[in-house]
Amino acid sequence: MSPSSRKFGFVVVSNRLPVDRIEPENGEGSWQRSPGGLVTAVEPVMQANDGAWVGWPGIADREYDAFESDGVHLVPVALSEAEVADYYEGFSNDTLWPLYHDVIMPPTYHREWWESYVRVNQRFADAAAAVAKKNAIVWVHDYQLQLVPAMLRTKRPDLTIGFFNHIPFPAYGIYSQLPWRKQILNGLLGADLIGFQRGADAGNFARAVRRSLGYSAKGTVVEVPEKGPDGAPAIRSVIARHFPISIDVAGYEELAEREDVKARAAEIRHELGDPDVVMLGVDRLDYTKGIGHRMKAFGELLEEGRLDVRNATLVQVASPSRERVETYKTLRDEIELTVGRVNGDFGAIGHQAISYFHHSYPREEMVALFLASDIMLVTALRDGMNLVAKEYVASRIDDDGVLVLSEFAGAADELKSALLINPHDIDGLKDAIMAAVEMPQRERQTRMRALRKRVREHDVERWSASFLDVLSGVNPDRAPDLET
Ligand code: G6P
């Protein structure tokens, strides 16, 4: 059978494929695996269930045939340069992203961007419909593809459709700004099951459905009025509830146990000048992450002499992200200005206040950094989950280290033994940093043990299995039993 006519019983749809196409100017193109948590979670399910993955290869104006990679059938969806600008950078990342993150930055509303979003969502839906077997399970991911569930249902009513929103879903007072608020809700309601990170996100969604569409939404069930097969009015139930995502805990633990990784952690501390306190921030360079707030708090602690640059340092890894979007360009300038100022004002020879890196690192290096750091600072102003918080905890197999965690990150619902902070309250943040610096070893250990227990018991496999269990249960007469 030619690869293009093969059909699959389980189909994942996300904006990005789990591989990126790399095309150097002089040289051969290649596929590079992207190391995201979603791949780790879904890959074993795909391999066990004859799965296909539909997504964009991360490069404009290129058409690629479907191909196999690590036992998974990958179906690339092409985007033109204009669609990357309008659907991806525009509507997804300059309209929906700021709106769904509580308008930390003002969202931009452009009708052409919306039109592109509709067209591209239809292309993803068509590609998924083309590879799905009769009665297949299709799992659609994230805010870039919110219209896909309804588009799929129209084309393929036999499918069982799940959707997972990886980012927050805002309160109705904010959501209602969106000129296309009804279309998006109707798009999502094409799914049988809609998953969110926090209970509050699912609640916000249910409220939006009631207020905007007038449908009944009680508990976790939304009642969508439809026409039955005989044309008579009928009700279709859609489940909307939370399934907090997690990480590949065992993978992080394995790395943390490796002698070379431990040696690298010791080397990092040494290269930083063997300070008493190493603090760490690891984020995509995004305005939702509160990187500036963290640096402000740290700078003030140095200024007030509560911390001394000769024995306290901050390492900030900021991985490049969405670099053509204006708000991200401005943010980079602001952060780099702040780093320069803090280092200029408080650094000493051989003792840099902030070590700042604008690149991404392989997982081994990240785990070494986690092990080298006494305090992990997660100060997001709004975040769907924040997997870095969980990665830090999973890596601390020595039961040491303190997690300072924003209450506005989804992870705060689960990681209650962290030092929870409000990043807007700079004095509160400074006090929490000092409490972390001064925390006795016994308390660090008790807290880290409790955090590790939670993360180990709720890893990413459990997340995908619980979502897929509920999803395959909604149409028991049709949906295949997935091996999870
Ligand atoms: C967030 C989103 C993902 C997205 C990732 C990286 O985690 O929830 O959907 O893939 O950021 O952003 P990018 O725009 O590079 O895909």
C-alpha cells in the first residue's frame, strides 16, 4: 500500500510535528527530533496502536510526503510564508496567546489573520480525516487548532475526537474580547472530550459556553443542541474537565543518576565561582514567564545587601522563541538591558550577578543545571502548567533544592510544597527568595520529598492514559480500545 493511502486507528494532530525540518543553505536537509513532553507521552501509545501524527514541520513553503519515524507515521502539513505570518505568528501567537494569558500584552485582532486561521485549521482537519480509519480516535492539541474538532466532526461523524488545551483558558471577561469567540467555542465543541490543565480553566470554558452560546454546562458536561438523524432536536454531550499534563519523570531521574551529569553539575558550580547560592531560571523567552520580575527582585536583594554577589548568583537560560513577533523582540531587548544593568551595577571581577544564555541546551545539560542549582525560580505571570518546575523536581533525586513557584502557573495546583509566590509582589518574591536561601536542610528535604512524590505518581504516561481512557469511553460502541 502506498504510504499516502494508509489509514490509522489513532491520529494525533498538533501544530508542530515531533520533528523539525532543518534545511541548511549549503547542505542536505534533515529531520531533527524535537524533545517535547508530548512526544514522550504519545509515542508509546502511537507505536502500540498503529498511530499517525499530523503537523507542520516548522518551515515555510515546503511540501513533504508522509514518512515513518521511530514507528510513527508522520504526516507533514505545508504552510506558506504568508500563513506562517498570519495563522502562526499572527492569530495564534499575537491574538490567542496574549488573550489566553490574561492580556499581559495586548492582543491584536486582524480579520485577515482570522481568515488564515480558519483556512489552515481546515487543512489540518482534512489531513487528519484523510488518514483516519473508520471509527478512529483523533486527539487534537492546543490553541493553534481550536476549529479542527468541529471541522473533523462535520467531515467524519464516525470519529471519536479529543482536544487538549495546553495553555490557560481565560475568564469570560477577557475571553469575550475575541471577535470570533462563538466560532472558537463551536470549534472546540466538535470534540467529545475537551481537556484543560487546571479545574479553573475548565470552569472558565464552561462559563464562556453558557454566556456566549447559551448552552447548558453543568459540572463537567456541556449539552450541545443538535439535529438528530431524523432531523428532530437532540443533545450531544461534551465532557470538559482538567487533566494536568506532566513529564517523563523516569527519563529525568535516569539522567540525574548518571555520573557524567553529576560531574557536569559540579563543574558548572565551579565555573560559576563556587558561590554559596546558585539560583536558576529556565524559560522560553516569553513575556508570560515573568523573567523581568525575577531579575528585578534579585537586583534589589543585591542592592539592599541581603545577597552578596560574591556568594549568590542567578543563571538564566532563555531559549529563543517566536522571534519574528514584535512583542517577543521588544521583550528580548528589555531582558538583555536588565541583565546588562544588574551586572553593571552589582557584578564584581570573577563574580557575575546574572549569567544569561539565549539558547537551548540538550536535556543532559539541563539536568546538570538543575542539580547545580540550590533554588529554582519559576515566576510566570500566567502559565498553562510550567513543565520546567516538574523537570527540576524530577531531577532532584538527592531530595535537595528549593522550588519557588508562581501561583499563576498550573503546576501550583499540584506542587503545594513549593514556596508559592505572587510574582507581581516584588517584596513578597524577595522574601520568598531569602526564605529559600536560608531554609534549613531538613525542611528542604521534607518539601522536596513531597514534591517528588507528587510528580513521580503523576507522570506524563499517566496523563495521556487518563485522557485516552475517558476519550475511548465516550463512544464505547465505536471507538477502538487503545493500549495505553
Ligand atoms: C507552548 C505551547 C505549544 C508550543 C510551544 C512552543 O508550550 O503550548 O503549543 O508548541 O509553546 O512554541 P512554538 O510557537 O515554538 O511552537
